[in-house]
Amino acid sequence: MKTSTPTEARAIIDNATPPKKIQFRKLWQTFGPATIFLAVFLMISAFNPNFLTSGGMGIVATLSAPILMVALGQAIVLNVGSIDLSNASMSLLGAILLALALPNFGVTSPIIILLVTTAFGIFNGFFVAYTKVPSFALTLGTLGIFQSGALVFSNATAVYVSDNKDFLGHLHTTKLAGAPTTFFIGLAMAVILWFVLRYTKVGRGMTAIGLNETGAVYSGLKNRGLKVVAFGISGFMSGLGSLVIIAQSGSASPNGLGSDLLLPGIAAAIVGGTSILGGATNPINVVFGALTVSMIPIANAVLGVNAQAQSLVYGLAIISIAALMLNGSRSGIVK
């Protein structure tokens, strides 16, 4: 089977969906995420004029940092027409392992954790690609495994970093324009992933698979390997999420920061214009998605909505935007 060129992959991307059907989706993916972010931002500012002057956007950037890491990994997997329900629990397990490793392994601990979580992601991708188990079912299973691992390694309690805490803590305390360094690391990763998807053979191949996997295979694309790469990237981004959790809190717990990243991460990817059917994502717009999702608790507070309704808001956002994206689009399933 011949190997496709970037031009052939681009042709699959351009021709997989009739132009009339994707017009709304392209408009949404280009302008929708920034528009929703601006609308929520203006609403909060109108109800609470002190939001800007009291450093509100710095708080939003801080809240969005771990969500952004998970959302970027989720967006890459969604782009190939799959889903990763385990990446948030993977991030939490990575944070617990990092808290345990820092006293013994010092500055090499983050590298070790990134390698471990990337390996977890590759494991997911390998089984999805080579066993034909649907990604929803496979990652639902590994979600349970990673959650159990978090309970076992932490003894179901908080694990505090006893030594070398400042090494990662500086990523949170060092700020630029009121936002922590962790947020800008996420922003840099979004730019890198945007470049990969747009200008590299691997990135275009992943998008081609999400748009039309059969056509991509006949064009010579190695769909299995590219799916493994996508899940590996999700694992790597989960590892970065682990670093953010430790940098922000100095500890990790099965019920603490990071334990509730799954719904916000998926919501941020979808609000950021990522299609649940694959073949459409812009990592830079996912940044707007993460910022918007991070403002939901603040918006709830200024509107007097019970904080317990946050998951309801995330769920409604996912359902509403997914329905808009699917309206008039090609048929397809999440694999």
C-alpha cells in the first residue's frame, strides 16, 4: 500500500464533506469559541464591574490551566474520531505519582511522570487501534483502572510534596500579566499542536482519519499508528496536567484538585470548536474553550446559581454545542 503525501491528506480533508454541509461548522469552529468567551466575559463584567480590576482574569487563567491540558489532549483524540474518557483520571494518578516521586527523584520526576502518562496514552491507543475495541468502552475501563491506581498509591488520602516543592511551585507563583506560567505553557502547547495539525504529515493524517477513515486507509495513511500517536499526545498532555496540579496545590488527592477534570475537559474541547465526529479541531480555539469553562463557576456566582449546578452547566454546554455541530453535518460515529 502506498504512503500518502501531505497533498493527498489535504485532499481527503478538503473533499470528505460537501461544502454546503460544513459551512456552519467552519464558521462555528473559526469564530464561535472566541464569541462565547467574549459573551461570558462581558456578562460577568456587567454583573461584577470589579472583575477586571480585582484580577479576575488572572484567577480564570489559573483555573483554566489544568483544564486546558486535559482539553488539548481530548481534542487531539476527538480529531481522529475517538474519545479518551481516561485522560483526566490519568492526570490525577500522574499527580499522585509525581508527589511521591519528587522527594526521591527531584528535578527528574516531571520527566518520569510525562513518560509514564504518555505510555498510558499509547497503551490506550494501541488497544483502540489494534483490537477494534471502541474508544468509549476501552477508555471507560482504563478510567476505572487509573482511579483505582490513584486510590492505591495515595492510600485514599492527600499526598503532600515534602521536598522539592518549590521546583514546580514557581510555575504557579511566577506570573505574567497576572496569569501563572502554567497557563502560558498550555498556550504554547496549543500553538505547537496547531502547527502539527496544520503543517505536518502526521497532523494532517490524523485529521484525514477523523474525516474519512476509509478514504484515508485507501490513500495509504497508517491509521493505526496515527491513532496511537493521538492517544499518546493525550497521555502527554495529561502528564502536563499532573505538573499543573502539583504546582498549584503542592499536593494530590483522589478527591482534590484534578479529580473533577473529565467533564470540564470535554466541555472545553467542544466549546473550543472540536467536532465529536472527528476531523475538525483548532487547539488555539480550545484555549478559549478552557477559559470559558473556567468562567462558569464565576458566572454561576454572579448570577446566584447554586455551585452544585456546575456539572449541569457543563453537560448542557456539551449537548447544545454537539447538537449544533451535528446539525446538517455528515453522518458518523465516535470510534
